[in-house]
Amino acid sequence: MPKKGKDDLFRLIKSLSKTEKAYFRKFSERHIIGDKNNYLRLFDAIDGQEVYDEKALLKKEKYIRQLPYAKNYLMGSVLRAMQVFYGEHTDEHGQRRVMDNLWFLNKKKLYDLAIREIDKAKTVSWQSITGYGYSDLLRIEESILFVQRDLNRMDEHVKNALKREQELLEDLHLFSRITEYYLKAYSYYAKHGPHSSRTDTRSLKSEIETPLLRLGRQARTFRCRKQLYTALIGYYGLLADGKKMHLYSGKLIALYKSRPDFIRANERLYNSALRSHGAACIYSKEFNEAEQVLKALRKIRPEHPNDQFAMYLRALTLEVDIYWATRAFEKLISMYERRADEMKRNFLDAELHYYYGICTQVAVAYVYTAGYGQALKIINTLFSDPRIKNFSLLENILALLQIICWTELGHEYLYLVKNMKRRMGKNAESYLSIILDHYDKLSRLKDSSRELNRETISRLESLRNQVPFGIFSDYFDIVAWLQSRVSGRNVISILKEKRE
């Protein structure tokens, strides 16, 4: 909790990328007047804090007067700077600027210039995903027509513009209904995780799939087809139906490619869809196609710095996912060793959960390939960063990997088990309690551990349908690990058999 005072401004500043912060500083120098730009100094002071501490801020920054006012002003300045920074980032951003221009031209009674702007803006607004501003443009045009008494244009307006508005509103209504089922699927997934049991499938089919496909037959426009395919990808992801995810993500990519103008104006949306298609290829085991998607992602060179980072992130995570799904752990390790410093630089201030997630996967890969010392180096590095405590699942996986590494290296590890039990307390997930009990008993065994391994496997397999254990197993398959200890087989060969 922040020490007195709200941390809204702190969270806003900390959310900014390096490029956004640099732009704000330039914007601030141009737009905030004064011999000493105290607002910029306050920005830097807050940015320098790891945890928001208002008391320390007031003690150190003596120039501050009326801090609540200064924070509100600075908040507004940051938001205004970002409005300019992203002024033409998407169609919707551009349309907002057009509306501001029209307000000013109308105010100055420069009606001919305003009409010219309206004519240019209509097509863009009509074709945008949200239809943003189209009705507002018509209302401004109508107010000008009344002033100018331009009856010919008014007749044209009634015949064409209003008819198109009615078509747009009907289409947006269909778009809204499709979105309703998309959000239902998303909400169900967020609450319950993926489901594939017969009962769940029947229920979800009647609640989501059947009405969604029925609405899909009415979807004619780019807008509605785009939302339909997005909704179906989400729905079949909920059912873990890789083939249908692959089918509709492919249709979405083809739809985008039919509109190069849309891709140019909405590059981030297209790139995100491309990354999702790569994931669908992995789900449906179309690994060669996933490699082609990865190559396509790497060829894209966004102009905006934030989009460059997003593209780097999408390509990197897809590469990791391909290695993970194909059980190419040596390739994953090789990639990490080549790019560890680069990854650390890129993820230093943003998207930490991705960085920690990838590092955890690499640590698992080292364990699977018997590189226990290398795994421990990664684990110790991550544990030295206090922010890892914000990611409890990863923290627990790393703690268990640490126990396994020490076990395999023949070191005393019982105190690690006790520390982990103490940290989790009575609220530990059942699968974690089973695993910790296993290693607690293992430390006391004098004979073969084969029966203990079999017993633990049986207990864990009874939790197979529990979502928390499923998520844990996606990172580290403890059952496959214990099976390798029972059978004497290589764990990677067992994992490959499971994949098939």
C-alpha cells in the first residue's frame, strides 16, 4: 500500500515505456512554462521510486507546494502528451482529431472547409471497426446544411448518407450481439479455464456456439466477420479444439489480407492476429505452419517504438512456444543462452510476467535435460529479484525445481521443503501439498523410491481435471518426471509420447 496519498499518478508513470517517457519530457519542456519545470522534476522524482512513498517525496522534493494539485496537473499533462503521441496511431485516433478540427472550423463558420473534411472522414469512419464518429459527422453536416440552406445537398444527404447510417447502425447491432457471445466465452474461460467434458460441451454449445454460428450467417461486412472469427477462435480455445481454432484464425488472417488498408491503419491488431494464428497452429500440431508464421512475424518492421517491442515480444513468445510444444528443449536452451542479455534489457521495465515465464520455462528445460546447475543459476537469479513474489505460480514452480535440482545433485534439501510449506501455509493448492509430501518422505527413505513415486503419481493423476494443476503441468510435468524415475526412461521421450 502507498504511504499516504493515492498512487494513481505513480502507476500511470510506471506504465509508460522509455519512448513514451522521453516524449513526455520533450512535450513538457514545450508546454509547461516556467524558469524551472517543477512538474517535470516531480515526474522524474515519482518515476525514480520503486514503491510510491508520498512522505519521502515531500521530504526530498522541497519545491513541491500543494502536492494534490501538482499531481492532478501532472496527470493531465501526461495524458495530453500521450494524446498527441498517439494522435494518428489508429483510424479511431485520426477520427478524433478530425472531430476536433470540425468543431473549430464550424465555430469559425468556415463551412466549406468543414464540409470538405466531413466528406473525407465519412469513408474512413464507415469502414472502421467501431463505426466511430459516423453519426457525429452527419449531425455536424446537417447543422451546416441548415445554415447554408443547401437543398440539393440536403436531398442527397437524405437519400444516401442517412440510408448508410441506418445500415451502419443495423450492422453495429449485429456486431454487438456477436460481441456478447465472445465475452461470454471469455468470461467462462477466465472463471473456469478450458473445458472439454461432454456436459460442459453440450451446455456451451447451446449457450454460445449455436447462437454465434446463427448470427454468423448474417455477417456480411468486414467488421462483423472480423468479430465473428475472433469470437469463434475464443470459443474453440475454451473447448481446447485446436483444429477449429486453426480454421478460424486462418480465416481471420485471410480476411485481414483482403484489406491491406486496414492492416496499414491497424498494424498492431493484424500482428496480434498473426501471433494468435501461430498459437492455433501449435494447438492443432501444425508445427511447420507455425514456423512460417514466426518467419512472417520477424519480417514485420513496425515504425512505432511501442509496436516494435510488441512485435519483438510476439515473435519471441511464439518461438518459445514452438520449442516447448515440439519438446525441442535443447533449442530453447540454445536460444536463451544466445539472447539472455538482450531479453533482460528488453524486459527490464515492461511485461515482466513474460520474462519470468520464459526464464522459468528455460529452467524447466535445463531440469529435463539434466542441466541442474544451470537451472539453479536461473532460479537463484530470479529469486534475487523481489518482484518474483508478484507471480506466485512461477515462484512455486521455481521453488519446486530448486528442490528437484538439489535432490538430483545429492544435496540436503529438506529445509527447502519446510520453507516452502511454511511460506504457503494452510492455503496451499492440493497438488503442491502432494508434491511437497512426496519430497519430505523421499528424504527419509532408505530403500528404493519406486513405490513412493507410483503412489504420488496416482494421487496427482486424480487431480488431472483441476485447472490449477493443469496450468502447473503446462510448465512442469511432474507426473512425467516421476514416471521417468519409475521406468528409468528419459523424461523427454515420455513427454513426446504424451504429446502424440
